[in-house]
Amino acid sequence: MPITETYHYHAQHHPEKTAIQFEAESINYRSWHQLVCRTASWLNGRQQDNKRIACLLSNGLPFLQLFAGAAMAGWTAVPFDPRWSLSECRERLSVCKPGLIISERPFPDGEDALLLDECLEDIKTAPYASEPDIHDEEPFYIGFTSGSTGTPKAFIRSHRSWIESFRISSRDFQLSGADRAVIPGSLFFSHFLYGAMNTLYLGGTVDLMKKFSPLKLEKTIARSPVTTIYTVPTMTEAVRSEKRRIDKRLKVISSGANWSREAKNAFQKAYPQLSLYDFYGTSELSFVSVSTPRDFEMKPDSVGRPFQNVDVAIRSSSGGAVKAGEIGKIYVKSPMVFSGYLQKQAPLPPLDENGWITVDDMGWMDDEGYLYVTGRENSMIVYGGINIFPEEIEGVLSSHPEVEEAAVIGIADDYWGEKAAAVYKGKATVKELKSFCKRRLAPYKVPRAWYCFEQIPHTAGGKIARHLLKKQLKELMK
């Protein structure tokens, strides 16, 4: 069954209930079900063999309409980030090879894309067809992550993985159809997209924001009977720092970055009426562990306990189990994991014969079953909930004619959690390199700190010694 399997039920049992509120626009469950069915009918009426649909859309009802319609039709939606540069769009297109592209504006570089407004008009007159049978192992969603080389990898999600995620997150986050959830972030990011689709699956109401701002979030909460907010630590920190008023008792579901004990304490002190749920997970593993409000009081440095349908093991470099309190590689066994990468050349994370999988995160568990993540074996930077891979930025910097060598590492930041710092050797100026990067990278990938070194440290094997470089930067920042 598809992730849209409950829409018919909700349309029959509470047809007038608001499904989605987007600014002044709203749609009830009767109309939502009809709209998704017509969208699915329109897609299948195209009779295409390639059923991948790339969507370059900003937040709005059409984003959710096309995503849900594709899922119901048996197509696979591939959201694109509107902030991607032209070269990034080209790269993603070459990876996912969609059969259909829909964009709010003419697609960069003259790609053959359908304009959103024209598609919406065609969908209005599409026949209202019955919902097709979809096997739950079929893919419905392709998102993008990146490997250690910085080359984008497209990860695949099946209907089953998200339906199982809906079931378990509803239980562990205590969610139901009575909830009204605010989605303040871009639907391109899976945390916010999942929050919206989970709410619709349960029969709740989605309050979708066009773009996040603390003031707009405050107003949304004040005007609506909100019960839940999906967020990342950067957003909660912005709300707290601007002293925005939140008087209601709400659940806050957070992910995407390390939320420090100090920041979490400060937020909880400012808003004691909010119940904070913080979870650890990845694109490949899905949900791994959750820290409930009670868990934070007892184990503030942990990422909580595994979700009820997840097994976690900590293993040594030789693959053997380690004792409680010992650091090792985190392995997960779960019915929610992804279906693999789209590219055949991209290797899957290590998966043993018993179904254990790892993405090379390191951590430990205490004797009460609480998980602690100590770091990533790779060098990924988590900037305000967004994953940034240094190798991609390094490739851009190294292509500059006046740069001999470049390295990018993550350094601590009170607001963003981590930020990218670029270290380079060469004659280029910081101003030149900033401009160079802005033309080739999404804005959030442009380094926030810059250092010109005469020499960049290397390991004996000739690789950049990132741990030594990070140590040097810490000394400079003292």
C-alpha cells in the first residue's frame, strides 16, 4: 500500500476537516483526496516508462500535491532544492535521470521542464480515476545525500519504510490525527517533508509556512490550534534569541543537528511548557533513537534510546561487540532503513548477513540502553540541520587558478552548531574565493570562515590531516 493509503478514509470520515493550511489558502480532506487522485491520474495518463518526477518547487500546497500524487500513482518523486546552483542542478539531473521535470519557472540551462501553473491547469481537468494498486516495496521518493568523495548519491525510499516510520514515530512521539503540526522549513529537506506527510497520513492538519522566521512562527502558533512543531536546533535557537512568545503547550520534534545540552537547557528554561523530542537518524538509517522530555532530564548528553522497532549495536573495528561505555561504530537493524542508492556505482553502507547496517557514525551505549554519538567517522559538517560535505567545497576551491590546495572542516558555532571553515594555500584573496564559491555552490555551502596557510598538514599517507588542522584552527580562535 502507498503512503497515501489513508486519504480515502479521512475524506470519508471527516471530509470538512482542514488537511493543509498554507498562509491564506486551505484545503479540506475531501478536496485533498480528490486533488491527489486527479494528480495521480494525470501522471499515469502520460503513459511514460520513466516514472521519476523531479520537482523544483518552493513550499506550497502544489509541492505536497505533486509529491502525494506521484506516490499514489506509483511514480517516484525527486525534490530539487530551489537554492541549488546551475551546476548542482545539472549534476543531480545526471544522477536521477527523471522522466518528467516540473518547475515554478523555466528550468536552468534550457532543460525540457513543464511549468507548474500549466500542470495545475491540466490536473484540474484530469479524470477522477480509482487508486492503483501499489506494492509497499516500490520506491516513491529519491533524496540526495553525498558520499566521502563529495559526489551526490541518490538514496531511495520505499512506501514500506515510511509507513513503518509513520507507525513508530506516532507511538514514540505520541502523535495522532488530532494533531495540528507546523512545518516551518523547506519541504526539500526530508525532516520537514516527512513531518507533513506523517501528519496527513494520520489525518491531522498541516500548517505549512512558506519560509521560516521566528516572528512568522510566533504568529502561526498564535492564530492556529497548533499541537506540534517540526524544527531543527537553528530554528529553536532563533526563536529563543529573539524572545518570541509561545504560550501554548506544544510538542517540539527536532532533528538535523547536534543540539547541545546548554542550548537545550536554555530553550527549555525559556519555554517550560514545551515538550522536547530530539531524535537521531540519517537518510540511510531513518529513525534510530529518540530523546523524550524525561530522557533529557535523566541523560542530557545522550541521543536517547532506540525507537521501539530498532535494534542498535556498538561494534569494534574488528566487528565484535563492545562493552557498555566503550566507543565503537554504530550499527542498526530496522524495518525503516532505505532501499539503497540509485547509482549502481555507489556502494551500500556495510550490511551484514543478519541485516545490520552502518553509516560509520561512532558512539557508545550505557548500561541503561541510552545511545551517545561521539562523532562521525567521515568529515560531514552539520550546518543548522543541513549536511555539508567538505569534499564538494574543496573541489570548487581547488579549481580556482590561484589556489594550490584547499581543505574545509567544520568548526563549532553557537548558533549553527557547526560551520564550514576553509583553509587554503595560494595567492587568491578571500573576497575572490567567496565570489568564486557563490557562483558555484548553494549559499549555505559557502564557507563562513577563511584562513590562508603557508602549509596544510598532511598524514603520512599524503591525505589532509583534518584533526591536526582542526586543532590549529582552535588555537587561532582562542
